[in-house]
Amino acid sequence: MKLARSALLLAGLAGALLLAPPARAQAQALDRAGLVQELCGDAGAMGRAGATLAATAAAGSDEDRAWAAPLARAAIDRKLGCDETGAVLEEGGLDAVTRTPRAATGTPRAPLLSLRNRPVFELGDAAFALRGAPDPARRAAALKTLERRPALIPERLLDRAAEAETDAGLKEQIDTLAQTAALNAADPAARIRAIGRVAENPSRRALTRISALARDPAYEANPEFRAAVDAATARIERGIAIGDALATLYNGLSFASILFMAAIGLAIIFGLMGVINLAQGELIMIGAYVTWLVQQGLRAVAPGLLDWYLILAIPVAFLVTAAIGIALEASLLRHLYKRPLMSLLATWAVSLFLMNLVRVVFGTQNLQFETPFYVTGGVPVIGDFIFTWNRMFAIAFAALTLALTWALVRRTPFGLNIRAVTQNRDMAACIGIPTRRVDMMAFGLGSGLAGLAGLALSPIYSVNPQMGQNFIIDAFMVVVLGGVGTIAGTVVAALGIGQINVLIEPLWGAVAAKVIVLLMIIAFLQWRPEGLFAVKGRRK
Amino acid sequence: MSLTALLVDGVTVRFGSFRALDDLSLAIDYGEVRAIIGPNGAGKTTLLDVISGITRPKQGRVLFDGATDLTEISEAAIARAGLRRKFQKPSVFKGLSVRRHIAIGADVGFRARLDAPALEDRIDEVLEIVGLADQAGRLAGELSHGQKQWLEIGMVLASDPKVLMLDEPVAGLTDEETERTAALVRALRRPDRAIVVVEHDMDFVERIADRVTVLHEGRTLFEGSMAHVRADAAVVDVYLGR
Amino acid sequence: MSRIGPTSPIVLLIGLIILVAMAMAGLAGTEFALSRYLANAIGQLAAFAVLAISLDLIWGYLGILSLGHGLFFALGGYLMAMYLLKHSFEITATVPDFLQFMGWKDFPFYWAGFEFFPYALAVAVVVTLLVSGIFGYVSFRSRVGGVYFAIITQALVYVAMLLMFRNDTGFGGNNGMTGFTVLFGWPMGTSGMITALAVASLLVLAWVLLGCRWLVGSRFGALMLATRDDETRLRTMGYETLRLKLIVWCLSALIAMLAGMLYVPQVGIINPRVLSPELSLEIAVWVAIGGRGHLVGAVIGALLVNAVKFWLSSAAPEIWPFILSGLIVLVVLVFPNGLMDIAKFKFVRPMGAKRLAADLGESRP
Amino acid sequence: MVKFSRRSLLQASGLAAVGLASPLSAPAFLRGAQAQSGPVKLGCLFSSSGTMANLEGRLNYVVKMAAEEINAKGGVNGRTIDVLVSDPASDWPLYAQSAKQMLQQEKVSALFGCWTSVSRKTVLPVVEQENALLYYPLHFEGDENSKNVVYVNSPPASSVLPAVDYLMGEEGVSAKRFFMLGSDYVWPRTINKQLKGYWKSKGIPESAWKEEYVPFGFSNFQTLVNQIRAFADEGGGQPVVILTVVGNSIPDFMREFANQGILATDIPVLGLDMVEADLEGLDTAKLVGHLNCWAYLQNAKGPANEAFLNNWAGYVKANNVPFSGTVSIDPMVSAYDSVHLWAMAAAKAGSFDVPEVSKAFAGLTFDCPSGYKISMTGENNYVARGVFIGSVNDAQGFDILWQSKDTPKPVPFSPYG
């Protein structure tokens, strides 16, 4: 832990910043040609150039800042063309130094930022944007970038930015960040305030920063300081504990939602017809492919709606897979109801067929999906718990599917028929329920739900012809554990398996988690062969 | 030997919230043919399931010979103790010959109980009784419905059981076949054997039964001779739904 | 049960197998000998046929579908491989590479004694009986049956695969075991050894066929069929079907293990792929295509599917999955009794008759 | 009867294979006579179906392309090259089966094949038995040196270690802490074992690394990414992830990594098996800066690479190849090199006999598309290649961040294991 503080910063980078004293930029005019030359130099030179840029952003004259800002961006985007005479900004075709239009000579080389230099340039770019960008959203984004590395923010940058800031909300945020950044300032009051600020966003990273202060001379000398550090440490640790618990719950819930989506269609089909549909995984895969096709269609027809393809694909994915399911039922499985084990083999053949058909038609590569804003990234909540939107999408989708399926089965005549046939096929037939039609429609429903599962999974997993295979055994386990054909059983089993998996995984690893969960299920079924929510009845 | 072959004592069976048998008690004596009747869902077949060990009751016990509690031993042990049952739906082994069926019924356990000539004699005897002697070589799956019913009776008969349970032995039979079955059941009556018949066909029941138990909603509604049954107002109510 | 006449298919098949074995043995070394590739292929096919019989015994004659028979096949295979590696190590001092990459100086303790074939065989039998016995006992006792049993066995083989993929188990992990050089003191890979292994596999196949035919024709076999057709019925006639099922299940596991022991020296490698649920499912496909409940059908199914697979994987790899899935659909819809039906199949036939045949087909041996 | 028909069936299979591969080849019984003058055969063992198809499938075409190039220049020793393709369907035992079939029935002069270590291990006893040659185009775990295998790509000591050195150095990110995440099989385990040995030799304490393995095809990386974050936040120096998961686990991991908001500038990932094809389905804007390391990157400079990329694009177009003509990955180039190296050895030996060809290995050099002159020494069957470190760009490709000065001498057996 001796090095704990340096964990946050790239040690060498801090050195680079020191090597390029801000005084240079302040005292004398910026050596523009020299800077551009460094930008086109080797990794070390580029590092110095980055430091100069950051310093300029903090302390340079307005003129210099206006001149230097595009350079940082261009370096990040590899839009800087270096040639014999200097460099050209590819955007607009301007000379990097003089800003007069000129074409690059020969084949210009776009320097590539090394990993070490990249954060320096990103910081510099953000610093320029915070002080100069006209768009408040851009400034807010820049502030977010700066927040990632508070220790590297050039001195006085935040003060100056706050002075000039016109947006009140943003101004406050800048002040907060400035206070946080004062963790190692000279003023004890500022430091204590900074400790409080840091503790407001508990995370392991924050804990590392604060606990490093316990070795600070002030910790022994200043009781007030010590109290602040201790309080902050306790607060952060509590936050981390809550965050970890929430993260475990969330991860379990998200895994459960995936299991549920994969299993619910299967559960309906299995419960109703006793047919093990080994092609369910492939129907999931086809659902994902249909989603992709919808995306491609929108790209061609209505690019403006492209971001909404995940929503627009819902009915399409459902209907296409449901149609496939109905066709399958009518042409093949209808003839096999008396022979459940044969229907198992038949659906395996179908799965083989569908998988290879898709392989031949679309190829084996992973499909490329746009990631719309609503399934991108996440929000840090507390501790190290990040609420990721793609998982949330899957959870919400699963919850909605559950609600709709439940309503369909419990609240509609079709659902009543399904339940009647599930419970007693012969009796249902006697009272005039068209059991064959119900079978067909229910198979369609189960298949359609698989299609929806494919849609929900496409922002999370790779989509390729093989993807269905990953879910089939897990889905079966959910169905048999839950008890045949009960929606409640499927939900409970999915939640249980998901949560247990997530709990075991950090302890013994992912393989062991899977093995243990499967063995637990096998053992459980020995004890209760009919699953959690068994429907009991007389021997038929 | 106790006169009572079977004592059903406070048996309750539940399927979910539905009570198939509700604190049911009844006694069946050696030497009698007991018919159990009642509307659909009264619990007749469930009762046989409990006696033959297929369904385990939630409460209560079933004493055989006054000593053995049948709810605590396996189906196979129950059968070996001398209780045999013919199922409602003829359930023959489609892949086996008629002769094999009788042999399986007669020769219990993995090691042969009878030596070969004795077994052959017993099979011939049983085939003669149920009238399938000329069908001995055929596969059971190819028999007619009536023949299957008799084959089933032959199978349970072959081991010379003490308690014989027949679940709807004449369902789906022609009048002539019913006639033959009735004669067969009467012929099987012996002082050291109790015969339990579940049946809907009242005429058939009247011809074979010494006593009749009427079940309704898992409870005994009435017990007595068929003539009394026909006269009982409550029974008529249940059957005609008034 | 029907008598075995001199012209019944099973007698013809056994005769044929022995004939092929004798011809291969007799022609070995002459210019008429089969190429090594063909001899080896025949040997592998025979091992697959034995595996198919093991599944047919439990599925066709007892009505219990196991989608985890790859587990027992793999058990035999792994233990055979352990013998081969240890034996090769004794003679040629080649250190198995999984020891190398795990950084182990020596074989783990449970490898002790595997250089003796009788010990390896005994361990294989004991372990197979233990695994199948325990799993069978608890499953059959709690009356897990039908598709539940199929799914659970599938999960079991999947668990085994995940475990064997782990490298720290000391069984070679994902790479499995390979590099066998010596068998019973003889170098492997020579024409003589390949032919010998193929002939041995064929003879084992003939023996297994004969033994199973005897079993299913016996009184015990009749009880197996009775269990398949109506287990509850049989129980209510005084038979402990648990014991019967357990005996057949363990026997079937042993035969599958035997097939694994024959397979590994011929293919030269064992790894967790044989534990993949797909392979276990495929065994059921062989049996279904050939005709379940017929020993001959199982053998024909295994031979046919695998021969076509060997052939197509070089001739027309793209279409193999389509052919396989088409075959399955054809079998389940048109020949419910597998290819054994072709002999009896008449092309002009009313629908109802077909359905009746289908119903009978599920049960007739 | 049946014996005859089974024989003929299997022979027919051989026939059909020949028939498909070269319509002009004669029936089986004429092959003996033809062997001296007809085309010389090479065999490919790459799956075109199953889990590996997306990666392995394209190598079949590269081998064919290389053979065409050689044929256009008059072939080898006066004979043209004929390439036979099989499909082991990503099913390991089938690799051995196909290899047997190619060697024993088709009498191919050399095999080119296998991607995963396990498939190579499967084929190994077959090629050793037949004393044949297998050209293996993948980087792998090392610790193997069969005289019957030509290891065209680099063992870890000459590829992975330079990349890790780079990360640990001043020029890289001064990495101090390492999270090793791999699929549970030989290659990741061996790589990690060697890395640990290497770090130990540098005096780095064991507390500075952590090792996790996931099953094949694993995709739910949420918990693991959480663990990586916790590991990184413990402090103690710059953390990096050494990623040795394979197949679809790679995009699934990267997606989750980016989704949890971790950038390459926070925790860089060195994806040792990551190629352009793995980025196909991803939004790489959030992955910019992550690293991989191979003996070839598509952005390699030089005329050899330009020519190769042009040829490949042209070949894809002309032959309707079901793979992208604009993506070129290291194993493709390695397979391409393999064919040329074989042809040069055969020409040098003046024979197609394996022992003769093997003797000719020493001193072979070839201008690889990577821009390096790759070479074989004869000491072992390894090929000396250059090393590239690539950095993910926002166009789903890799920019070259660093490359070795020359071709380091391959070290089959790691000194750190």
C-alpha cells in the first residue's frame, strides 16, 4: 500500500508534467513550431507535447489556447498528418503551425498515441474543451473526463474554468471537482473538505486515496484531519459493502433475466406438450438474426430510426420465430406427441438444420449490432456498483415479457385453453377445446418468446449461428427445476440459479460455479423429481 | 386368519387443494365380492391406488390381514403379499406374448418360483380359465379390447392372489363379453379371497357383488346390498344430481 | 419370444462380422490386405456399434433414454488412455505433455498402478459400476423417468465435460491425452497393430451382440420389455423394477465403457469432446435411425451414420449436417421403427394404417 | 457381400474427395502410376463448420491462393500443386481422422492445419506415425518440438514476453500489476505459467498478479469485470489485463469491459488471441487503445504486405470466397508463409519426400507480408518471425504501436516454465 497513491496516476505521466513546468508556458510565448515537431516525434516527445498542451490549456493565453486546442483533438483522432515540413491538420487541410491551407507533402504519417500518452492528450483535450467549448454539454463531458484523473488536473485550470463558466449547474460541479482535487493541497481546511467530497462517492479507488492519507504527517499531527480521514474511510467502506451487495444482486438478477428469457418459451411448450424442444436455442439465435435484419432494413430505409431498432424489432422477431414454430409444429411435431423421446430427436435435427442453414446463408462471423444509447454504458451508483444499461434492458425486457406472458395465460381465453390442455388434454378435448390448434398456437407462443430472448440478448452476447447452443442446457435446467409448465416455477428457478451462480463465481471461479449449480440441480431433482412447483395428479 | 382382508382406516389423499379421499374408512372381508361405485371423481380409482401402493396417502393407513400396513411398503412388496390389481385402462405389455404375460403374473421375482413344468401347467390352467388358450402365442398388442381385459384378469389371477382388485373390468365390452366376465368373477370367489370391483355398469355390479360401497367426494356415502343402494335417496341424488 | 432361426438378421449379422474379422486377420500382410486407413475405420466403426448396442439395451428394451452415455464411453476411454500413457512411459520414457505444462514432476498419486492393464481394467469396471450404480440408484429410486431422466443425464455428462476441461484435475484437461506409443508391449500404429485392434473390436462386437441377444431373449429380457411397456403394472405384480432397471443400466454402462476402451487406442486420443452432450445425443440418433429395440438396428444405424460421416467429412463437408438432420426427420416421420422398417415398408398404405404401425413401432422388439 | 460394399463405400469416399478437389484426377487404381508425374498434393485441416469455422475456414482459401501463386510460376520440381480440403467440423477426433485419410489414402506431401492446440495434439501422433509434415500456423504455448511439425508462428517466449516487456517498460505503461484471464485450457495456462515464472525472475511479488479461468464459450463476464475493477482499485501500480480467453469469449469480454466504463487508459487489456475478426460485432470507439500481439498485423508496412492484401482481395472476388477480402489476420499470413516455405524446401531438396524436405529447412528465408524476412535455422522446426504490438482503433482494426527491430530467435522451450 506504500505505492497506493500512485495507483491513481500514471507515475511516469506525473513526471512528464513536472518536466514541462507550467512556468515555461506562462513566462514565454508558446513555441508553436517546436510543439508541432514534438507531436510528430517519438513516444517520449509526444508525451512532452501532451504535457505542454495540458499546461497551455490551464495557463496559456487565449490566443495560444485557441491555436492549440485542435491539436490535442487531432492527435487523439489520428487526424494529424506529419510530413517533412511539419504537420497538417487533416480536417480543413491547414498547416498545423501557421494555420494556412496547404496540402501534405508525400505520404503523411499519422502518429499513434501510446497508452501512456493517450490519457495526457485526453486530459489536455478536455481541459481545452472545459474552458473553450461553446456547447455546455461538451463542457460537461470534458468535466467528466477530468474527474477520472483528479490528480493530474493542471493547477488553476478548474479555478479559471469556474470563473468563466456561465452555466450555474456546471459551475457548481467544477467547484466540487476543484475541492476534491485539493486532497493534497497545502491548506488543511481545503484538504478536509476534499476528504469529505471524496467520501461522497465511495469506491475502492476512493478508499485507496483516502487510506493513503493515514500515512500523511498531518494524520498524526492534526486530530481534526485524522477524524475526517477516519470518518471518510468508514463511510467509504460502508458504501463499498452496500455497492458490492447491490452488484451481486444486480448481476444475479441480470443473469436470471437471461435464463428466464431463454427458458420461458421452453417451459410453455414442455408443460403443454411434454415436448423437449432442443431447437429452442436456435429459435433464440434466429430472433437475434431477425433483430439484425431489422437493423439493416432501418439503416437502408429510415436511418433516423436506427437507434430504435431494438424496439421496432420486437414484433418482427416475435412473429417470425412464432411462424417458424408453428410451421415446425404443424409439419413435424404434430405427428410425434405420443412419442416424446422421438420428438426430442426430431427437434435436435431441426436445431442442426437451422444452425447450418443460418451458417450457410449468413456466414459464421459475429453479427455487427449498433449499440443505441439506451443500452450503452452505465451509471455508477454506489461503491463499485455500476448500473449497466444493456443488462437493465435485459432485466426490464424479461420483466415485461413475464408480465405479458402471465397476463396472456391467466387473463385471455387462449390462455385458459392452454391451461386446460396442460392440465388434462383429454378432458379439454371433450369439452370442445380444439387441442390441436391450442398446441399449435402455444408452440408458436413459445417459439416467439424464444425470438424475443434472442432480441434481448443481442446487446449482451455475440450473435452467430452457434449462439443458441450456449443456452439450451441452462434453459432446460431452469425448466425442470421450476417444475413443468409453471410460469412461477420458471421465474423462481431462474432467480435461484442466477443468484447462486453469481454468489459462487467469485469464490471458486466460473467453471466451478457452473458445475456446482448443475450438481445441485441434479441432486434437487432426485429429492423432488417434479421440480419446485409440481402439479400433482392421479396416474393417467 | 382374520376375517377382514382389508381395513382402510381414515385415509386422506389430496391433489393440490382437491381432496380425492377424505378421511375414508372401510373394511373388506375374505370371501366377499365388494363393488365400489360412485360418480366420476368420487375417489374409486384413487382408493385402489392407495391399496396397491401407487399413491401414498397424506393420512391414515391400510391394514392387510390386520397386520401389514400397506402404506409403508412398496408396490412390489404389496403384490408379493398377495394383493393384485387389474387396471382401469387395459395395460398389457405390447411387446410380449399372451403366454409370457401369464408367466410374469405367475412367476414373481427375478428367480423363478415354479419349476418349468409346474409353470407351464399353471399357465395352461389360467389361460383356460380366462378363455385365451387359443391365443397363447399372439402378441398382447394384437388382442381385441375384451381379450385384453381377460388377459389382465388372467395375469393377476395367475399368482393366486388373496385380494383381487378389478378396476372397471367390463368397460367397453359387448354384452356377451360382459356376461362371460361376470361368470368369471363369480367363479373366482373363494372363502380365502377378497375381490374388490370398481365398476359403473350397475347391472354387472348387481350380478357379481355381495356388498356395494358408494363413494362420493372421497367419503363413503352408503354401504349395503345393491338393492338397498338403488333404494337409497342420497345415492339417487348424487347420481342424478338433484 | 421368437426363436432365432439360421436366417434371422442377427445371426446373419454376427456371422458377417466374424467373417469380416477372419478375412482381415487372414489377409493381413498379404497384398489383398485392407489399407491401414480402412482397417482403422472399420475398427472404429465396430467400437461405435458396441456403443450403440449399449444405448439400445437401455432405451430400446427398457424405455429409458440416456443422453449421457458418452460419460461411460469416456470413462472407458480415459482409463484406457491412462493405461496406454503409463505403459508407454514405462517403456519409452515419454513424459505426457499435460504433466509438462502443469509443471508437475510426476504423475498424480491416482495414476499409480495404471501401467498394469488388469488393474486399469478393474478400475474401469469398478468406477463405471460406482458411477452408474449410484446415479442409477438415486434416480430410479426417486422415479425420475422419461424426458426428465434424459435431461438429467445430459446435465451429468455436461458436468463431467466441464470438469474434465479443467486442467488441474490431472487428466489432461482440454487437450486430453494423446501420444500413445505402445500397447501390451507392441508398438502402435503399425499395420499389424491396426488390423489386430480392428479384428479385436469386431470380435468384441460379435460377442456383445450375442450376449445381448441371449439376454433379451431370456426371462429377464421379457421383464425388461414389460418394464418398458408398463412399469407400474409390473411393480403391482410383485417385481422390484428398481433392481431390474439398475442391473440393465449398469450393464449398459459397462458395455459403453468397453466401447470406449476399444475406441481410444484406435483413434489415438481422448479428450473432453467425447463428453459433449452432442455426442451423447448422436448415439441416440444412431440407434433411432437403425431402429431402436433391435440390436441389429442399433449396429446398422451406428455403422451407417458413422461411415457416411467419415466419407462426407472429406467429400462434401458442407452438406453433412443437412443430410444428418434430413435422415433423422425421415426416420421419425416415415420409418418410426428406424431403417429396420424399410424391409416391411409398403408404399401404398392408408394413413390410419401408418399411424397404427407407428404405435406398434414404439414397442415391438 | 457387405464387406465388399462397405469397402467400396469407403473407397468411393476417397474417390469422391479426389473428384471434388480436382476434377481431372484419375480413379484410385490409377493413382499409383500417376504419382510420379501428376500434381503434388497438399492437404488442409481447417474446419469450415462448427465453432472454429469463422476463423479456420478462411485459411483453406489462403493455402489454395498460395498454391496458385506457386503454380503460376511453374510449380515445384516441375509439378503443380493440388490442394485438398477437408472439414473436421471443429470436432477434435475428426482432425486425426482427416489427417489419416489425407496421408494414407491421398498420399499428400504435407499437411497445413489446426488452429487450437488440442487439434494439433490430436493430429500429432498421426503425423509422427506416418512421418509426415504438418505446418501449424498459430502462435501457441510452446514446449513442443516434433520433427514432424513446422511451427510457423511464434512460441510465447519470442512473442508474448516482448509484448509484456513493452507494457512493463517506460515506453508502455510501467505495468506493475497483472490480472490474467484465460479460457481453461493448455494455451492460456502455459502462457500464464511462463509469465509468472518470468515475473518471479524479475523479483515481482506474487501479490502483484491474479489468475482466473473460464470455460470455453463462456460469455457472462459481469462478475469477472467487477473482480478486475476491484483488483485495479486496490492500488499498487498500473494494472493490466492479460487476456487469453479465446473464440467468442473475446468480444463478449470486451463488450462488458467497455460497458462498465473502463477504458484502455484505465486498465489496458493485452488480448493475446484477439484479431480483427473478434472486433467485427463491437463498437470499438470505447475500446481504443487495448492491445494485441502477433507476428503480423494488417497495417504492416511494406510492399510484401501490399501485394498480399491485393492478392487476397482479388482471390476473394474471383473465387467467391465467403470471407471478407479486406480483413487479413496473422494466421492467414502464417498459412501463406507455410506453403511458400514448404515449396522452397521441396525445391531445395529436389524431392517431396519428407526426410529430404526436412533436411532442406536449414537456412530457408522468405519475405513475409509482415515486412520481416522470416527464416528457419535447422536447429528446430520453428520459424523466426517479427513481433507486432497492435492497438485497437475506432475502425475495428489494429494500429501498430510497436514492432520488434528484427526477428527474435524462437525459443521452443520456455526458460520460465
